Amino acid sequence: MGIISELAQISPKTQPANRPANQFFRLAILFLAISVLFISNNLRGQILVPLEIFLELFIVACIIARGFMPRAIWIVALSALLLGDTFDYLSHRSPDTVQNIFALSQFFFTVYVGTAFTYLWGMFRRSAPSIQEIACFVLLTVFWAYISWGFVLLPFIQSGNYATLFFYINSALYHSMNAGILALAGIIGIKTYSKYWLCVTQGLMLLAVASIALAYNEGVLLDITVPFYEYGWLWGILFILTSLTFEDSDKKAMAKWSDIRVKLVWIIFVSNVTLIGTLYATKIFYLQNATQLTSLLFILYALWTLSNILAFKISDNLNNLFKTLETREDPRTKTTGKLFFNEIEQFADKLHSAYMRIEEQAKLTAIGELSAQVAHDIRSPLAALDVVLKDLSALPREKQELARGAVGRIGEIAKDLLENHKKPAGKKSTIKTPVASHNLRQLIEPILAEKRVQYSSKPEIVIEFVNLAGDTEANLKPVEFQRIISNLINNAIESFEKRGRVIIELFNLPSHALLKVVDNGKGIPSEILYKLGQKGETHGKAGGNGLGLYHARTMVESWGGSFKIESEFGKGTAVLLELPRVNVKATNHTAVLLDDDMLVHMNWKMVAKTAKVALKAYSKPEGFTITMENMPKDTPVYIDSDLGNGIKGEDIAKDLYNKGFSDITMTTGHSPEKFAHLPWLKVSGKEPPWAA
């Protein structure tokens, strides 16, 4: 009993079905099923039947040893099968008492089919069968009863062998219930999602099919030798033995009659049966007795088994797909329940990606709502700070400007957050906010001053600015650009353990301005580096959501630039931003202004004179139009949006653009979004562009 107890530990009561011991046990069963085919005919009776008895004893002992009783009636069925085979073997070994022992074997075989039928019928009823399933059960039972009675029972009665009432009644009961087993095992086998019951039902069906030929051989032919069909009986027992390595609960859900699990079996099997029927109709083979019938039934059984296993595998893949989606596990990295079919695996991968995008979008929406709330709530304290900032006479002028700049930048960020949140949920705005040309140095220096004050309590942190590009300009959004620079400097400083240096370098390339934020911090591992800049990817920041670098990359790319991160672990990181450079024209050129406000004329002319710019200012479109006919196409032109009397500056700007003028700026108090449909048009306030 020690060996049996040890082997019983591989049962799935406490161990998963794919543990190595279970897999090895199944391979051993497969090897045994193949190796017995090489037994010679004269040794078949000495090996097969004793082997069957041993395997049946092993099955019963394993179930009892692990202390788990699926149902008492199933134990009775397996025990009756064991006794039936035992007495059948003795009947072959004791010819003098063959009839009495044979009678006992037939009695226990009938007990086996009766209890097995009862067990399967209970499972069938608990599965809440549909009308179609009940009708299918009745038709299949009638069909198998017709086969068994016509090819075995009637020839047995007509032969006059064992001509007693017991054998006639016992045989009638056996073949009737055997027909029911074939019907029930077939229906349950194509409905189950359990590998345990797939093996059990296939084993019961194979035992039932093999018993047709074996009963004919012993009852009609009186042949006490073991025929070839004994292999079917042995393989049926091996199927039941294999079931012990899988989940053995009969409470597992079953497929509905309309599920793909069932339909696939019927489609595959019926197509094969049609082929067999065609061969029979064309008289390629004949059915003259139960032996020939069993040969055909073995072929049909093999086709049925292959159809069932294929359908089971496909449905199992679909179930694994659903479980993958429920657990949000990536099908490319999951370690259990691998998808067998490539198409299903690809489908699972796409579904997983779509689900992750939806989940990611939901997170971003939540962050957007939170940002909008923060931006809304922060306006009141900002207003209070603004009042306080009007009286900072006690502070040095440099610090006054720094404080005003910081508060102003917070206000711009809050305004931007609120405007973005007002976009329709789940939709990208169709309005492309135009970018404008800005001096990079003038945008970078206030941020650096702010950061130096922010980290003034940490003298071991040094922030430097190396400007090798002068007053280079680039087309961008100033608030977004300053936010990017601020975040990149913060990221660099957070990479320092104690002391460190951050260098912001600005260079001129042939067509771009190159901005580098370099630090000598911890650096980034190569396996993480390539992911940074993607949505949701972060490194080295507790609570980081990966939105900072993602925002920087997408924003710079939207301006026509590029974003790149270079890093060496343990040495530091460099973030490179390339921005399309705007060639700044010399300050001694001629410019043209069209504005109906004479105070604006006075202000612009005064600033232009200081900047040595020849400014031609007009208040009426007529004189402006005549002048522009003789001006170079690259002349800077500044036009007010509202020119009075219903005249719109953007209409005049369109006309100039169509004539080939390329440097046109709308000077207005309106939001740049109002002119988003004119991407070639620059937008600025009323201040002269040459003001210091």
C-alpha cells in the first residue's frame, strides 16, 4: 500500500494537473498503450487480462488511498469492473468450471454497466439538459441498442450457447445499459470542460465498443482465446487511469448544446462519418458480423476521439483567452494556460493591448479631472499672492521679478490645465493651437533662476547654463516649453544621491536648435532606457506615473522637433531636444503695421526707433495695401484683428499670404485658438516685437 499511497500523491486533489509528476505519469501510460501492441498473439491472453486486472486494482486503490470519493456508486462501478475481469480471467484458466465462473464474470460486468450508467445519468440530469440533448440521448440509445441486439444478443440467443434464463436476462440488461453508456458518455464527453471527465467518458465509450466484439467472441463463437479487440478494453482502462492526473470534480461547468465546444465535435465527426457511409454504400467494405462491426466502430471511435480532443483544445484556448482578459495578464508573458493556436494567441494579444489602452485612457481621464480640480482651486490663493506681490518693495528687484515670474507661470499652467480639461472626454481636440517664435534664452533663464532659488538650501547641487546659440528662436508654446525644462531639471536633481551637477546647454545646428539637459546622476539601466518617453513608463520615482517624459516627447514632436534620452548607468543622463530654429532677421529692416489705434502707433514707432527698425504704420487698409504692393515678400507685417467698420485683419492677412508674403503676425488680445485655422499666421499681443 506504500507504493500506491506514494503514487496517489500525484492526484490533482492537492497538485496542479501540469506538475512534472503528472506529466511523467501520462507519458508512462502512453508508452504502455503503445508497447502492448508488440505482444505476440500466443502471449496476449497471459499478459493483457492480468495487466487489465492490475490496472483496475490500481485505479480503485489510488482513489481510496487519497481519501477522495467522487461518488460511492463510481467506486462500486470500478470495483465491479475489477471483479468481472478477474472472474473472466479465471474462466479462461479453469475450463472445467468455466460456466459458473463465466456466469459470475457476466454478472459483475452487468453490475458495472448498471452502476456506470446510473452515475452518468445523474451527471446528465444535473447538467440541466435541453430538449435537443434529451432527444439526442434517446436516439443514440436506440441506435446503440439496435446495434448490440442485432449483432450480439440475437446471434447469442440463436446460437443456443449458455441457454439459461440467467444468461438471456443478464445479456439483455447488459447490452441495453451498455447502449445507454455509449449515448451518455458521448453527450457528456462533448460537453465537458474537464480533462478528467474527457478521459473518463472516452474510456467508458472504448470499453463499451470493445465489449460488443468481446461478447460476440465469448457468447457466440465460444472462443476462449483473447482476440485483438482486447486492446480496446485495455486502452479504455488506460483512459480512466489517465483521468486520475486531472481535476476530478463533476461539478465543473459544462458546455451548452449551442456552444462551439459541441458544434465543432459534430461538424468534424459528421463529415468523417459521411465519408465512412459513402465507402459502405459503394460496397468497399461489408458488415457481416459483430467482429467486422467492431472494426468499423473502432474507426468511428478514433474519429470521434480526435474530433472531441480537437474541439476540447479549441474551447480550452478560448476559455484561457477569457481568463487572460479577466486577470489582465499579458498572453505573451503568462506562464500557465498557454494558447495552443497562433490565431487565438494573436487575438488575445490584440484584445489585451486594446484593454490596456482603455485602462490607460481611464487613468489619464482621472488624472485630467484631478488636474482640472487642482487648477480650479489654486486660482484663489494665486489671486491673493498676486495682491501681495504688488508690494514687495522690501525685497531686491531680482527677487521681486523671480516671485512675480513664478506666480505668473503657475497661473499659466493652471489656465492650460483647465483649457485641456474642457475638451470632450475621449476625443482629441480638432483645434491645433498655433505655435509662435520665441527666444529660447529668454524662456530658459527664468526657469533656471527659479530652480536655483528652489534648491538654494542644497549648495552641493549646481545648476549651470551654457548658451552657445545666442538669441536663437524656435517655434513652440512658451508655457509648455518652460514646464518641460522645469520637469527635466527636477528629474536630473532627483537622480542625485547627495551632490550633483545639472548643465543646460544650448547649441545651434544647421536647421535646429539643440537643447541638452545633462546630469552626472545615477544613470538609467539599458533595459529601461528604451521604454522611457512612452506613456506610463517611469524610473526611480516613487509614485511616478510616467506622464512627464511622455508629455515632453509628444509636445516637442508636435512642434516638429525630436526628443531623445542618452544614459549610461552609474555615470549620468543627457536629454536632447531638437527644435526647428527660426532665423532671426536683422534689426535694421523695414516693418509694416496696420492698426486703427493711434496710441499703438506711437508706442510701436518709439520702440522701433530705439531698435533701429524702419516702421511704416497705417490706420486704414487703403494706404496699407498700396504700400505692400512694393514691399519685399519677407517683410515683417503686423496687423490688428479688429480694424473698425467690420473690417477683419485676418481677411487682409489671407490676401497677403496668397500674394506670397511669409512673415505675417496678428497683433491682438484674442486667444491664438481663434486663428487655429490659419496655421501660417503668427499670433502675438499688442507689445512691439523689438521691446527689451
